Amino acid sequence: MEFLLTCFAVGILVAIPLWIVWQRLGSRRALAAMRGFDPRDAVPCDIEAVALGARLLPDAPHTGEAAR
């Protein structure tokens, strides 16, 4: 049992640094452009809830305004 726990601990100690290196150099190279992203250059946008021909809340009473 002690051998199994030792192998598990060594596996974790080896796997975590390898996983970090894989994330940095592995298959996610396409996201490297995000490193040069400056949030100050971002265009501000507002997200608003929209309901077209339906009620926004499922429990709200239907007033018939959407049918006009």
C-alpha cells in the first residue's frame, strides 16, 4: 500500500509541471494573440435582454402587447 501511495505522489509531482508546460507550448498556440490584447482598446458594448413575440419572464402575466 505504501508503494502505491508513493507512486501516486510521484505521478502527481511529475504530471502537474508537465501539464503546465503542455498548456503553454502545446495545442493552444492559436491563443497566443490574446497575450497582446489591451482591454483599453476594446469597444464597449451593452447586453440587453430582448424578447421578440414572447414574454421575457415565464411567470409574468400576458398583457397582449406583443401581439400588436
